[in-house]
Amino acid sequence: MQAFRVGFFTEVYRPVRNGVVTSVEMLERELRGRGHDVVCVTPAVPRYTDAEPGTLRLPSLPLPTRTAYRLTLPITSRAHASLLRDLDIVHAHSPFVTGWMALRLARSLRLPLVFTYHTQLEQYAHYVPFERKATRYAAAQLTRRYANAADAVIVPTSAMHDHLRRIGVRARIEVVPSGIDVARFLEGCPRAEIRARLGAAADDALILCVGRLGREKNIELALAAFARLDRPAKLAIVGDGIERAALECRAQQLAPGRVRFIGEQPRETLPDIYASADALLFTSASETQGLVLVESLAAGLAVVAVDTPQGREVLGSAACLCAAEPTALARGLAEVLADGAQARRAGRALARRFDAALLTDRVVELYASLARPQRGQIY
């Protein structure tokens, strides 16, 4: 197989922790493990230095909103240009500044452009200080225009394939889920010390919410559903974000003393955290896939989630899918806490579809279908 030199262009990367960064890092790791070369172009972050080679940091400015994301300045040097000159594939993970840099580079060097659609931008209109409907329309048009400029678009679910077609994307679309290290999550072990740290007593059910604490994640709905659960239980919220203070206040109002916010946790600890809980409560409807759902399945954690097309596709029959309403979600929690063993077994089997190694093979096949023949070969 041909050895590819791939340029990743992403608006968000380390040290930020979210699903996009996790997906990009996993694909990068798997590609390098197969002998491919990856250069990652991304904004610089103050006081952060990359420990790994192959990252090209561009000047950046803070955004005028409460976020860790940065505004990339499309300024490159001759040294940067030399790193990007010998690419075989340009792979954009954002339709913003780095994405348009990727498009311009691909056009100038006559290289294939691949675009991974990680984010439903319309779901993030509340971060922009303009009229909401107009912002959502502009976001959809940006997605459509950028996707149609690509040679191929990767989406993680068929639901997102259909969504892009509805908004006018006519480019080639390939459904390739974002992968995880399934084996690592299968190895997660329940630990009493973790349950204690997350606030659960011996006779408590322990429920998790995992993810960034932004409005689009709908954590307030999770709090309202948990407050209606009629049994001894604790809710641990793993993650951080700009809504944390407001959510902590709301938790104290709805379920005083029963909710613990533990912030971001090292990724290597997540398998044991999942395995130590009794259920995951997932209330976001803004995901294109939901890595948290896949991780929970692999760790054998029962899942209660808001019913969405992409959620149904990822979870199948291995979860309790409910209307986005507190009473329905509370009822779902009660059901899986009473008997979630069968769903947990089904979830572990289902999670194997999301093994990063298998999915990276499909990305490489896509690269091969687009790239012009090159000199290097891997046998």
C-alpha cells in the first residue's frame, strides 16, 4: 500500500479536550502506526508546547466569547511551506480558517481535499451574538459550501450523510465513524475508590454524565431527569466548560448534595470511571456521533440517551432511548438500573464496530482512491 504524507488542518487540537480533538488524535496515531506521515496544522495556544513532532502551530488570537478555542491567523513562513510542500493528501477537520487554508493549499498543489464533518455548526448558534435563525442559516451555508469544495467528505453516521444531502451537499460522502481504542475500554474495571471519589455510597446507584459543559450538551435536562429518579443515587458530571458554574447552581437547586462535578479527567482513567458507574445519562442532541456513547458501550455501561437518529444508529438496541423530557429520562434510568445486564452485554459487542484500527483502514482506502500514484510503498 502507498505510504501517504497527510496534512491535517484543524481549528481545535491539544491542549483542548473534546470529541473532535480525540477523533483527530486517534486517526493521527493510527495513521502513523501504519507508517504514514502526518503534519497537523492548528492554532498556537499560549503557554502550551507540543511534546510530539509533526505539529505546525499558527499565530492565533482569543475569540470574543467564553471559550478555549482560538482564532487562527492564516500566516505561514517559508519553514511552514517546506513542511507542507510534499503532501499527498490534505485532510481538513474544520470549515473555518484552517479549513480554507487547506482548500487553498490543495488547489494550489493540485492535491485531493478530504473534509471530516465533525460538528453540526447550526447547533452552536448560541455562541454567536447575532439573531439565532440567521446564524443557523449561515452555518448551514458555510458547511454546504465547504463540503462541496472537497473531493470527499467523511461523516461518522448515516444520519449525518442524510443531513448534509438535505442542506445541499453534492460531493462524495463516505460514512466512516470516529474510532476509539475499544480494547482499552473493554479492560475498564470497577473500583470502589473511584465510586467513593465520585460521591457514591455503597448502596447508591452511580450515574455519569460525561462531556464538555456547554449549553448545546443539554446538561440541565440531565439534572432535571436525575432529580426525578426515585431511588438512592448520585450523579457524577465528568467534564468542564463555560456552563459549569451555572450548572452547579442548578444542581444545588434540583438535587442538593447528590451531584458532584469532578471536572476533566485524564483520558487513561476514563475506562475505569465508566466501569465503576451503573449508567450513563446522555442528553445532547447536537452530536454527529457521540464518542462518549461508544466509550460507554465498550466499557459495559448501561446507557440512557435522548432519542436522535444518530443516537439510534450508534446505540442500536443496546441502550434505552427516550424523549428529551425529564420524566421519560428518569423512567429510563429506573429501568436500566433495575436490569441493565443484557443491554451491557449487547453494548460491548456493538462497540467493536468502532475499533479505531478497522476504521482507519477505511480512511486509508479513501485516501488511496483519491491520491495520485506516489513513490513510497508499504508492504
